[in-house]
Amino acid sequence: MAEIDVTYDKDKARAFTQTMLGIMNGGALSLMMSIGHKTGLFDAMDGAEPASSTDIAEQSGLSERYVREWLSAMACGGVINYNSTTDQFQLPAEHAGLLTRRSGPLNLTVPMQQIGLLAEVEADIVEAFQSGGGVPYDKFPRFQALMSETSGNRFDRTLIDQIVPLLGINDQLTSGIDMADVGCGSGKALGILGSAYPNSRFVGFDVSEGGIAAARENSAGLDNVTFELCDAAQLDASDRFHVVTTFDAIHDQAHPMAVLEGVNRMLRSGGTYLCVEPKASSLLEENMQDPMAPFMYTVSTMHCMTVSLAYGGEGLGTAWGHQTATEYLTAAGFADIEITGVRDDRSNNYFLSKKP
Ligand SMILES: C[S@@+](CC[C@H](N)C(=O)[O-])C[C@H]1O[C@@H](n2cnc3c(N)ncnc32)[C@H](O)[C@@H]1O
């Protein structure tokens, strides 16, 4: 029988204490940084001279007492500089590029809002750990708006300049083709494509009433963009579209294979499917070095996996990985699968495939 190692390494314990404190402070700062985004404080401080909490509060139209406490947290967290002689605060230029609206998809305070969103369902998740099942979409009332902000920033930067060239469909879109986006959420991608390519026709599908309502509102005035409320596991169109996309919309499905088969059916022969999914391996050991892996598995447990399980689904999870995704795509009938990516979206794999 192997002996139990009873040695106690004090240095290891001290190092882990520091790690734990870092985690606790990181969690707290995430919430405060999300507040800094929502209140516009980071944007107000972007490029500004050092200023007092009173000036910053006044310029932002916010309560000074709250702003001062927030600035203190930011200063202690190393996010904002503090000069104790002048009692002034300044956002360093090197930090502003990751914290302000002008940074688009690089603005980390946007995905950071997920920490607060996930915290709202903590009690339901604990309950699911004990009794199984999952937490359904209606427990995440702010999800569509946050998703729209997160992916909207990315689509603004990548869709026309990077994704359309990747698909090689600029000429086809210009002449006029039929394109669908399944799990379209609030329809940001199709809104952008619809106004750029007026001769093409775009249809978005989603099961979320709130998502489809927001999508219709966002694309009001675009005659070539329509949205259908439906369960993507029951897509019944056949040979209708030249191109189909899914952005981050397969891994959290209850029945991902049924969706992929439906996507395959709705494509014309020779049509292209772009499946965008989180960049991950199906093997935990290959994700361990990914700096975003703890965040990814947390979002998976508290959103992507649980919403799938809530509807009796497979619960693939955010990190289902490129190996499993390739198996699913192949089993659904896709051929010539190429895994690629675009410059301004480092967190996703782009699976390009054809319907034979
Ligand atoms: C992670 S979000 C991605 C939304 C959008 N593609 C984007 O990138 O912003 C996944 C989307 O899939 C939708 N969805 C989940 N299950 C679905 C189903 N069975 N049928 C249709 N849509 C579904 C959700 O409502 C949600 O809008």
C-alpha cells in the first residue's frame, strides 16, 4: 500500500495563500470593473488628466461618495493610478485600451459583466449540483442584452472585413444569395450583413422571444432581414440557403446533433456552413495552459452547460473542443471541415465546411 505523504511544505502553503487572495480580489474587482463599464466611468477617464474624485464624479454625473469608493478599489487593484499628494486619479493609457468602449472587442469589462450575471443564478446552480438538471434561460433575463453587446463588438470589427473574406462570399453576397444565422440571438450579425448587402436575403432563427424581439427591432427598416422564432432542433427547411452560420450557438444546445442535421438539410448542395465555437480542446489537459480556461469552465458550468441540461439536453459545455466538434460536424454530414480563425477574434475556432 502506498504511504500517504504527510510532509507540509510551508512555501507551497504561502504561495497558495497568495493565489487565493488574488482570486478573491479578482472576483471583487471584476464586479467593480463591470460597474465602471456600466456607469461609463472608464470612458470618462479615458485620456483625461489626473483628477479628483469630485471632478470625476461631476464629469460623469455620478454620486461622489460611490465614485470615490470605486476609485479606491481601482487604485488598490492597480487598475487606476493614484497620487496621494494631489489626491488625484488617472487611468493609464496602457490600461484604457482594455477597459473602454472605444476598444471594441478588446474591452474586457464587457465579458467581465458575466461574473455578476452568473452570480444571480448561484443558488439555482447549487441546487442543480444536488439534484441534477439545469437552470433554464428564463433565469438569465439579462443574457440576451449582454450577449448582444459582447458579440456585437466583435461583429462590428470582424464580420465584413474578416469573416466574409474568410468565407470568400463577397461577390455572391453582392449579387444576391440566401443566408441564415441559427441561434442568432438579438440578430446583430444579420443586421450588419443586411445593410452591407441589400441584394441578399438573410433569415435569423432563435428560440428566445426576447432575442427575436430585439433582433426585429435592431433590423427594423431592413427589408432583406427577417427573424423566425423556432427551436433549432426542429429546423424543417431544405435546400433553402447558400450559406448558414452559427455563432457560439451549438455547444449550449440541448440537442446539438439535431441542430447540425437541420443546418445541413437547410443548406443547398455545395453550400457553406460556418460554425463558430469557443477555441478549446476536448481534453482538459490541453486547456490547462489557456489563460481563459478557468473563466471558460465557469461560464460553462453556470450558463452554457446548465441551460442545455435544463431542457433534458446533452450538456456539452463551453469546452466541448475542436475534436468533438469535428466529430459532430462529420456525423451531421459535413465534409472538407477546415478549422481556422480571424485576426480580431482570438477566443473562437471557425469551422468551415461544405454540404457535399
Ligand atoms: C451564446 S448565444 C449566441 C447568440 C448569437 N449567435 C451571438 O453570437 O450573439 C446562443 C443562442 O442560441 C439560442 N438557442 C439556444 N437553444 C436554442 C434552440 N433550441 N433553438 C434556437 N436557438 C437556441 C439562444 O437563445 C441564444 O440566443
